[in-house]
Amino acid sequence: MSGENCFEILDKIFQAKKPQKIEEIKGYTIKYGHIIENNEIIDEVLVSYFKKPLSYTTENMCEINSHGGNVLVKKILELCLKNGAKLADPGEFTKRAFLNGRIDLLQAESVIDVIHAKSEREAKAGMKQLEGKLSKKIGEIKQQIMDVMVQLEVTIDYPEYDVEDVTNRQVQEMLNKVEKDLEILEKSFDNGKLLKEGIKTAIIGKPNAGKSSLLNALLKEDRAIVTEFEGTTRDTIEEFVTIQGIPLKLIDTAGIRNAKDEVEKIGIAKSKEIADSADLIIAIFDSSKELTAEDREILELIKNKKSIILLNKIDLQTTKIDENESSLKEVSDYIIKISALNQIGLEKLEQAILDMFQLNEINLDNEIVITNIRHKALIHQAIEDVKKAKDAIQKQIPLDMIAIFIKDILEDLGNITGDVVTEDIINEIFARFCLGK
Ligand code: GDP
């Protein structure tokens, strides 16, 4: 519970083993006792006390730790409600933290990202935003703009000082720098998107090349963190494997698995469809046999796409496909010999994926990564507005007009951190939260 009266409500339902007046209880204290209704013990609990302003929401807060289970939790929740609490809306705790100024909008949104993270990397990127790294960066950019704005206003207000040329140059320099900074942020979204949504990966190959063996090998390596998300229809199960913290979203794994029962119904047409929608294609060939017409069709299909070629079944030692063959080399820079069955060469496959997407430690750990489409759209808008302002200077438009353009940039950035954001947008953002966050 959070809010001015939460301790009073708590008092009506909680009997501490060692009762104390609320004024005497310090923040960050845990007390042991019982939840009581009509003198009857409902549960044995621990209650944590947080006193304003040192809490998640900056309000008075208490957390009741009960024995788990639906019945007890529901009962205690009901008791809180009966005694004057109201059920929190989705994201309401975080929303209050934002409205009370403890975190900015960007940080609030990163709470959602951290909760929904599907991989360690993504959680890490979210955590960085929660720490305020992106907020700080945006703040720095805003400060640069504001510094020049002051100069601009002075020039506009006191034209007799005749510093217009100087001001023009300063504004120009500032805009160039801001543009560069914003562009770096915008670019980072591509990496951020991969972290967030996973690299959409298709495994293709003719029947018996080893697709499902590869799938199983990948899933086995990663068993602990494989997650299956049910799609709207039964055959759109999305499976994620995490490779060194980077999620691969495997597409059409259901197709690969079911193909056996349905007499290999994944034809070339279907493969093409899958390949077209993928960020990465892993094409797998049976190296114990010569390349067939069907194999060549697959190679044709993945030309000009990000692909990795796997020559499978090397354990059979009857290799009929030469890894230096030009028909392979012209399709992909990555030709890797593996045995899906014996799990040989998988680490080379992993390394190839990291290389291809330039996802190494240094990039991801030092870079501020944008993962949120709303932020990306606003940064893009800000870049557009910077361009407009630069253009206006080129055309020697009066400074007071330029000042208006520059205010637009500030507003775009203010929308990200939430200082000028509208009620509607705030509501929309927090509606994405789960209950109780
Ligand atoms: P899919 O039709 O492409 O999904 O192919 P499967 O993964 O079902 O594999 C077809 C057959 O090849 C199965 O009998 C596998 O056991 C076998 N196979 C797959 N990978 C290897 C491998 O690396 N070495 C050997 N010797 N056999 C393999």
C-alpha cells in the first residue's frame, strides 16, 4: 500500500508481535506479526515500513509479506480494501513515483522493460535506463540547447548590441553537435530493438538436412532460459534462445517440428515467405550429400540476405560439399561446418551471429541503447526539427523565428523525459504495466 493513510489502514488489520506507535517505527523496518480479522488470525506475516519520502513512490508505504497462495493473498487484499485502501491501477506505483518526481518518464518506462525483459542483455539495457543514463544524456543535450537559447534571447531582446553574427555561429555549432548526439541515439535503437524483440531467425533447409536437430541442439544448450510464448493461433509458437545474452526469436519452429507428420509440407514457397520476414537466416545443408537442385534453390532464395550457411553432419566424414565452393561463398561470408546431432561447431555459429550484428560486450555495455519506439520517434522528430532550424539559419531567417524552431527541439526532448508530456500519453504509458507495479 502506498499513500498518506496506508499505515492507519495497516493498523486495522495487522497486529505486530511487539506493537509500536507508527511515529516510533522507523522507515526500512520489518515487523513480524499477524493479519487479523474479528480477532481471528488470517495469516502470519512480515510487514516492511517505508516512510515518506524514502520509498518507491516517495509516499508512506508498507508491504505485507504473507504466505503465498491465492486464497490468503486475496483475503489480505480484500481486508485492505475493506478498510479504506483502493486497488492500484496497472503501473500506479510507478506512475506515482513519476508524478511525485522521484523518476522521470523515461525511467518509469524502463521499469516495464526490465519486467518484460526476455534476455539478460535486455534487462541490462532496461536497468541502465532505470539508473537514468539515458535521462542524463537527454538532459545534457537539452542543456546545450538551453545555453544557446539564453544567448539567442539576449540577442533578440537587445538588438542594439549587434552580436547577431556571433549568435548565429554559436547556434549553428550547437545544432551540429546536438544533431550528431541525437543521431547516435537514434542509431542505437537498431541494437535496442534486437535486444528487445530478439533477432528474428529462420532455420531453413531441405527435408532431413538437420533443421530440427539444430533447433533441439540450440534449445538444449539453453534449456533454462527458453521461453515459449503462445501466439494467437496454435502454430505461431515463438521460441527464444539466448546466445550470450542476446535473444534469437526463432520463427516457424512449429513448422519445423510438424513437418515430419505432414510429409514435409514446407516447400520452397513457404521457405521464401519465412526467409523474407527474418533478420537472420540459418540455412542448413547435409554435407554428406552433394548439393541438390533444392539446395541450390535455397541458396538462390537467401542471396542478399543476412545468412549463415551450415554444412551439417560433418561427423559422418563423407563430406561432399566444399566449403570454398563459390556458389556458397557468394551467398554468405559465414560458412560453418557443424554436426547438429553431436553438437559440434555450435560455438562458431554463436560467434558468427555476434559478429554479424556487431553485438559485442563493448558495444552493448558502454553504449546507451534506446529500446523504446516512443523514444525513437521523438528523437527522430527532434533530429528533423534540428534540420529545420539549421535550414532556417542558412536562409538567414530572423533569429526570433529560429528561436521557435529551437523550442520545438526542446519540446521533443521534454516529451521523452516527461516534463512537457500530456496526460493522455502518461495514461497510455502506464496502462502497459501489470497490476501491482
Ligand atoms: P530436418 O528434416 O531438416 O528437420 O532434419 P532432422 O533434424 O530431422 O534430421 C534428419 C536426420 O538426419 C535425422 O535422422 C537426424 O538424426 C540426422 N542428423 C541430423 N543432424 C545430424 C548430424 O550432425 N550428423 C548425423 N550423422 N546425422 C544427423
